[in-house]
Amino acid sequence: MILIIGALSLLVLTACGDDEIATDHGLTVVATTTVIGDLVRNVVGPDVTVEVLVPIGADPHDYQASSRQVAQINRASLVVANGLGLEEALLDVLQAAERDGANVLEIAPLLDPIPVGSGFDPHVWLDPGRMAEAARVVAEEMARIDASIDWSSRAEVYAIELDITHREIESILQVVPQDSKKLVANHDSLGYFAAVYGFEIVGTVIPGGSTLGAPSSSELAKLVGVIEEEGIRAIFAETTETSVVAASVAAEVSHQVEVVDLYTGSLGQPGSAADTLIGMLLTNAELIAGALG
Amino acid sequence: MEWLTEPFEFAFQQRALIGGSLAAIALALVGTWVVIRGMSFLGDALVHGVVPGIALAILLDFNVMIGAVLAAVVMLAGINLVHRQTTFSEDTGIGLLFVGMLGVGVILISRTPSYSGSLTAILFGDVLGVTIGDIRVLVLVAGVILVVSVLLYRHFLVLAFNEQKAQLFGFRPRFAQAALLGLITLGIVGSFQTVGTLLVLGLLVGPPATAALIVRRVPIMMVTAAVIGVMSVVAGLIISYHFDTAGSATMAVVPIVLFFVVLTIKNLAGRAGRPATAPG
């Protein structure tokens, strides 16, 4: 009986639903993470409303959406997601929205991702070159939605900014001697940074690709050994995760090891140096140079 | 009025409403027995205890439902073993198996080398991502639970209120017990993957407990619990839409808040009378 009432009310509701969406003329793009939000804003400029799902400082791996946000996903002209399994807790919702006809663009699979295990590393945004390419991808998709605005010029300008940023990062990192270019990360998030700037990842605190795994004591003991052997001076933790395990690993090592929080999963708070993708990349480079240089 | 109808313009909200309501009905039927017989802790343990089965199913690539049921059987057998072979009360066995199974689950998850398949997404569904396929499964689950609940109603009733006498009456309490555990497992396994762990626990215990505050007879309690459960899903979806709160979690919190509201009203209204107690 309850079902019948439910079904009836659904009919009534769907019947009176559509007008409101029709009055909404402006384009809207929904971005899953703060990083993608900033990228999209740089491509679409003031012509488009950009909504970001995962709040600043939250971990994109385990963020769950509200109904309001899923509605935004369904209404949006375009949804830009990272993909490759980054948005683990949003996967269900994004897949369902796509089946309902939402226009979901996953950027990471299009950016020559680095293989990890049986899949690919989703943390593409720590490479400015790949993000410049992502800007072009978003511009192409926007052109398909509304050809009256020149999205690709904006994307090119942003790509140039990212290229300048890339050179700045290279010069910031010059202070790091070649034999110190070794990283110990909190989770497997620095793969692209390491590949682009010639660093080697010698260990991670959290095993597996996700932030949701937990390390074994033998893995941690091995990590302590590696850090001591290689004379590593810093463990790079993340602003989106607690760094208690990283801190206890650091305390276990016989020499002084710093735990440095990098901006990996999210941009920094507005007003901080890392409140844009470019600011975030430069801040990270400075933090890494400061710790290893 | 539009404030109430606007959230349901979207197909995903309509599927969430239907999927959530089916789960609410299935869980109200088994949850009533859970509340009457004081098995909430077992329910909680089962929700987490099936995690290693599902993780294993994903790692070895077989049906997750089978994995979940296998894990539930292992867990119930373990609890039964502790109960029979020691003098400990049942919750000790449940506690041991709860932690043991969940621990094995986390070990398995930590061994997944990559993002492919995204284990956590499969493990813990989100009611806002319910698909038509999920709804079909839920219809089946709710249907089986409804039929078995009606067929075995007298068995469950005797088991709940006078286990000793059950044998004398010619009922088979062990059969009834096994059937009830099977139904609870089915309700939990069948719905938690599609609507999320939190929502299953909220719907399993919240609505039946609230119903037990206001009505006494078991069938009426079940219907009341189902209505409260469905209302909680509706209210949760509206709140999540307007106040931008996580969907499954909001729906899980609504019946719990409702319980305390009803309890307070009942206590205020019946201050002259006796305090509220759960039957059984």
C-alpha cells in the first residue's frame, strides 16, 4: 500500500517538475574536487557557474555527496570528475547520474595516466603539464555544449600559466641535491610529481592506492629501515589526512625526520597560498625544497 | 508544498525513494524481531561482519552476495560455537566475531593493490546512487522477507515470548531461530550494499524501536515500523536536498531522532502513568 502511495505521488511530482529547470538559462559545471573546480574556473571564466562537490580540506577518496549535490550533478551542463577511482564514495552516484543522461567527463583517463598495480594512478593534478592538457580537454567539451564562446583561448592562456608554473617548480627544486631526490609519502599520491621532477618514491605509509587502507607493522618497520638507510629527512603527509602514523614512523627513525603536510587531495583555504591549483603546486614545491634542500 | 516536492523531480531521488522504502519495509519486518528479542548488537555485528566476505568476493571475482552470505554463515556459526561451548553470554561471542570479521575485512582491503573496481564503492553503497538493478534485488529481498515473516509468524512469536514453551507447543525453536537469523541476514545483506551501511543500521533498529514505544501487538508494530521507516527515507531525502547533508547518513539519523522525539512526547504525556518500556 505504501508503495502504491509512493508511486502515485511520484507520478504527480514528475508531472509538475520540469518548468523550473527550463527557466535556468546559464551554463553550470560541477567539479568533484577543489582542484578540478579551479581548473574548470580558469577555462570557463565568468560565463559559467562552477560548483565543487568535495569541500576544501576533505579527502576526495571517501567524500559522500548530499542529495542537493546529486541534483546539481543531474542539472549541470557538464560534470568534470577526476576518475580512475579517485572519487571512491561518489562512484555510485556519478555512474547513476551518467545513466540518467548527465554529461560526465573524467579527465584522468585521458591524460596518459601512470599504471599502478592493475589500474592507474589517479593523482594526475600534481603534474602541471597534464593539467594543461586537462584544460584543453575541458575546453573541447565546453565547445561541444556551447560553441558561441571561445573556450579554447582561455584554456591556452591557462596552459601557458601552468607551463610557467612548471618552470618555477623546477627552479624551486634546484636546491634539492640529486641524491636527496627521494620521497616518502603518506599514501601513493606523489607518483606524477616524482615522475615529472625526477624524484624517486622510496616508501609510502599507507599501502594500496586508496587512503582507506591500513599499514601492517612489518611494512612500517620496513619503512623505518628504508628511511634510516637512505637518510631521508622528511615524510610528506597530507592536509586531507591525519598524519599520526607518519609521525610515529618519524619518531621511530634514529635521525631527525620532519613530517611535512603537502596539499595533495584538496586546495588550501581561501586566502592561503595554496588556494588555487597553481598556488598549490608552487606551495608543495617550496615545502619539498624546504624539507630536502 | 513545492519545498516538499522539488527534491523528487530528479530520477535519482525517485530511485533513492523507492530503494530506500523497500529497504525500510524489509528491515522493519526483521527489525521488529531484532528489537523485541534484543538482538541489535547482533545486527550491528552482521553489517560489519559481512565485509570480509564481500572484499574476498571482489578480490577473487565472484558474486558479492554469495561472499556476504558466506561471511554471515561463518560469523553466526562462530557466535553459536562460543555460546554453546562456554558460559559466556551471547554478546561476548558476537563481540569476538564482530571484531574478528571486520579486522579480516580491513586486512583484505589493505591488500588491494590498486584503484580498479574501487572496493570501498562496492562495499558501501550510497542510496543516492541506487540503480534499477538494485531496486529489483530489493523487491526480491523485501518479497522473500514478507512471505517468510507471514508464514513463520507464529514460530517467531513463540520464540520471542516464550522460548521454553516453544518445544512443548510442538514448535521447533532451533528451526525458528535459524530461519529468523537467515531473514535478518538477508535483510542486511540485501540492502546494505545498495543503500549503505549506516542507513541499514538506522532502519533496522530505529523504526521498530520507535514503533515499540507506541504500539504493543507485533503485526501492528511491524506495519508502524515500516511506515516510520518509509517516512524517514522521505524526510531524509528532503533534508539532504535542502540542507546539503550526506544522503544515506541523513536518512539514518532521522529515525533515531524520531525515536527520541516520540520517547519525550510519550514521557511528557504519560508523566502520571508508568515510564515507557519496550515489550518482551
